[in-house]
Amino acid sequence: MTAYPKNDRLDAPRPVFTAGVRRPSLRFRAMLAGCCFAVLLLMPALDQWLHLSVRFQSTEKRALAARPELHFPHVKTFVRDYEQYFNENFGWRNALFYAYSRWKLNILGQSPLPEKVVIGKNGWFYPGNYFAGIVDQHRGISPLQPQELRAINNRLTYYQKQLARQGTKLYVMVVPDSYTMYPEYLPDDIRRADSLSNLDRLSTYLKKKSAVPLIDIRPALGVAKKERPIYCQTDTHWNDFGSLIGSLAMVDRLRLDFPQLTDPCPTDYRISPKPGVGGDLTTMMALHSAYRDSISYAITPTAGLVARQTMNIPNPEMNLPSSRFVGPSPAMPRLLFIGDSFSYSMNQFVPQYFGESFLVRSNRLNMALARAEHADIVVVEIVERNLRKLADL
């Protein structure tokens, strides 16, 4: 056996050298971080100057604050106004919100605007509590109180009596919320605790205490829902098919008191499907290009059911115009229709059943206008979530 001398140096670690690689110095890294930070600070100003993020447009349905002018000595007012202007117009604002919305919805599965938009199932979006506390209403934790029902009844009865003096009949038409017509696509944590909705409460109360007719179109919409979608998946409103069915249901109810009206029938309309678009709910989140309705409709009446529009009047109250029409049969009753944004699509389907019609976008019934119009019929349309507004009609 051959003995070898012990070599302790074999166990010692040997340094490893990599040719051509040098770690950046601490000073260089600090300078790089400082430059990156400076670029981040300058990016908003550069964007306002060079418009680098111009393709990301604001989706807010309002005018953003304009750049204020300094009027000496009102310096404090200028500072306050300029702060508001900068907060609403700083560079990359729209692009950053778009990125945040995509991350929040696509990665976390949460609404970027939870008070305004509720994320439902199967591509459905619903209005949030920002809209008249609709979530709380649906859950049954914001029911119409007896004093509210009484106030609504008193208001409607007053208008009914005033209109009756000139031979005009008053009707109230309630358009149900998407929560009511499509509860199956709501998230699991939003469920109705009370079987009675506020619309049920108001309908029951008016039947007992009032002679004001309430037009409930839920049954007609429920039947039509089995045939085609009646509400938009990405919008707070119904689609044109739902609007058609609601309009015909309203006319059908009016025929009980005005049998001379033409019998409304869906087969009098040609309904053609077309690609859907992103609605107001996904637009609020700047995601209207990525999330769209699965279908939309182009609806045209037969030749004998075409009304002629005679006037379009700008209406700053709702940013939707009021419109006058002359129907195909001038001898038919005259209609004054007061409605919210749901009524705008009804322009296509209501006027042809009346001699003359004036469709006004408003939350108020103007008695001076009603007297001047001297219509045979006044219909007040309101969406279900806003029933409390009837007390201030």
C-alpha cells in the first residue's frame, strides 16, 4: 500500500472567475434608479405635452375640468380649481385606469368600480348601489316604507285629478330592473331576502288605495325572455327587443280604456340580430371593447306602422332629446309620454299607435306642459329602482 501525504488544501474552496462579467457599482445602480424615478415623474407632463396616451380616451359621461385662468387676487380659488383640473387631466390617467380595470377584473375577478358595477355570471354586469341603492333594494334591506308609499300615492292622485279636469287619463308604467328579469346571473352573494319587491309593494298599495293605473310589464317581458334576450348584458338598460315588448305591453293596457288603438303585435315588426356592443357599465370600467353584449337587434315596423318625427328638442336635463311624432292615423288619441332614459328606445315603437305623440325625457311631470298639450293620455315611465322619485314627480 502506498501512503500519500495529506494535503489540507484540497478541502479549501477555490474562487471562480468569470471572464468579461462585472457587477455594476453601487453608484451606477443609484444613478439608474434616480433616472428611472425622474422619468416616472416627468411622464405625466410629457403625456400632456406630447399626447402619448391619446388612444386611451376618457369614458366618463361628463365634461372634465378645464384649465382655469388666474384672476388676481383670487389665488386660492385658482389653486383649488387647478388641483381639480390636474386630478382629472394628468398624463396617462386614462391608460392607468384601463390597466387597473383589466388587472382587477381579469386577474382578481373583482369589479374595479364596485359601487357602480356588479360582476355577474356568464358575461352579465349589473348596476351597483350607486344607482339608487339597487343592490340593497334587491336584497330587501331598503323597502318602501308606509309613509313613502303614501307620499307616492298622494302625488299621483293629485296629478290624476288635475289631468281629469281636461279629460286626460294618467298612467304609470314601471320598467323592471335587470335584477328582476335576470336574477339567475347575479353573483351568489346577492340574493333577495324578501319575496316582495318594492314594485310589488307599490302595486299592491295602489290597487288598495288609489285609482291610478300602474302598468306592470313584467309578465310580458318574462314570456319574451324565453324567446330572445330582452336586456343588455353590459348596460343598465334593456335592449331594443325588450323595449319593443315593453312598448307593446303598454299599448295593450291602454287599449282597455281606448279600444280604438291598433292592436299591438310583435309580428308587425321585422327583428334582425346583429353583433352586440359594449354598454354603459363596461364603458365605465373602460372595458367596453373587451366585454360586449352577445347580441343586439335591428327592428323595423311594417309599412303601415311608421310614424313621422316632426321635431327633436334638446333636453339638458337628461342629455337625451324630447321628440314629437305624427302617427299614421291622425284620428287616434294624443299621447304625452314622460320618461327616463329607458324610454328613449321606445321612440321606435310607441308613436305609431297614436295620432300625435310627444315623448319627453324628464323625471318630472310638468303640469303646464300637460295642460298645453291637452293630450288624451299621459304616461309616466320610470325604472323600478327609482320608484322613490315618484313622490317628487
